Amino acid sequence: MIKSITVTNYLGDSIKLVLARPEESGFVVTSVTGLGSGKANINTTEIATTDGDLFNSARLQKRNIVISLKYLWKDSIEDVRQLSYKYFPIKKKLTLLIETDNRSAEIDGYTESNEPDIFSKEEGSDVSIVCPNPFFYSAGEDGINTTIFYGVEPLFEFPFSNESLYECLLEMGEIQNQMEKTVVYSGDAEIGVTITIHAIGEARNITIYNTGTREIMRIDTDKMKAFTGSGIVAGDEITICTVKGKKSITLLRNGKTTNILNCLDKAADWFQLAKGDNVFAYTAEEGSSNLQFKIENRIIYEGV
């Protein structure tokens, strides 16, 4: 069940439309369309000598969300109507955050129309929002899933005692740096990841693997040295984004961000998460223990 819809306009101003308490916002949400899994275009080719068609490709169309609103009388019905112009400005970008009983999902779109029925006894409007990217993305506290390959395992327990006067037997924690980790993905469609590599020392020629798909991504530190003046050194942070439309690889060094896309192997695979377990691993020719590795991803939903 949908509990609320939060609208954030292009200026960053937000209003929360709680379906059970419309008096708080002044808007009664009477219906919302376009929240399902959408419609796909299936491209096929007819074959003269065979029954049926040959499948070529498939793609999702843009999403069109239409929100029907009724205005509640507050100080003035005109104030509520004009408030709708503020949060649903024509041809401007906005973000919808939809909260249900078991998920929070958001989507970006542009207001196509906001036509109020001014002379109606129960004044309201139908707001049409066009979303070029038809997918919903996870939001809220669980919006970003982080898989960390390094960290500290807590070992300190009560009660405790140190049985030696000469040795330190108590362990407060143990630093771990794993070279392989599983990213569990529960989304409805494939999505890219953001890989962050933080160096605490020198390292040379990093290779990242998706062991399930046998995809590989290599960073050539010799090219990096020729381009930036040095290979990977302590304090460097490399960020690789494989999200479609946002693919990039950057180096943060001494507070300066540099595009190092040309340091990536030409045959590199841009990893995409599939539903289920995705096993990633990394190695380096030298200094692999000097690398702190993590993967971040969001979750894609086909519908609310």
C-alpha cells in the first residue's frame, strides 16, 4: 500500500503528500497512474518461410505518471492551487519519492502539464510527469547498498581478563582486508556499480574481476604515471562508475580530481549487477594489501 508521495522540485523544495492525512499538505491524492512495470517495445522481423517472427531487441519506453489531485480548503483555495504550480513547475525537473509498506523508491521526471479545473465545485488538477528513465531507484536509509572488502571485525567481549602480566592478550578487533566478496542484488533489472579503491601505500596494475561472468577491468598504473606524474601512491582514491549514462573513472589526489579513463584497459568490461549473487575479486601485481576496496550500488525497481 502506498503511504506517501514526496515531491521535490528543481529548487530543492519538497512537499510530502501523505495519503491518509491530506489536511497536512492541502492536497488529496485521488489516483496515480503509471506506477506499474511499464510497457516494452518488442522489435521483431517477419520471416517469409517460417511461422511467427524473429526477435531482434526489446526496450522500455519512457514512463508517464499522472497524479490526480483535489484541493483542500485551507486559508484560501487559490493558495493551494498556486502551491501546485510551485511543486509541479512546467517543463522543470522534479523527483518523486514514493513510500510503500515495504519499499521506498524514487524517480526523476519533468512536468508535462498541470491543468487545474478552476471552475469546478471540487477544484483540483491532473499533473502529468514524463520520466525519460522508466526505472524506480531505491531510496531512503537502504537506498545505497555498500559491500566493503576491508574493515575491522569486533572481538572485544565482557567479562574479560588479561592472564599475562607481560603479553597483551586482549583483542579489541582485527583488521581484515578480503580480496573477494559477494554483492547480493535483489533488483528487477541490471544496474551498474560504483567501485572505490583507497590506497594506503603504493600499488601497481590493478585487475578487478566479476568471477561469475568472467568480466575483467584493468587499471594500468604505467599509463597513470605518464599521465599524472606517478602511479598509485598513499592517499590516492580511484572511483569507477559503471552505471549506464554515467560511466567514468577518476583519481582523487591531493584534493584534485583527474579523469583517468585513458588508464583503463581498452578491452575493459563495465560491470553490471545481475539479480542474485555477484562475486567480485581484485588483485594487483604489487601492493595489493595496500588497497582498500568497496562497491556501492542502488536497486532498480520496474514498478512500485
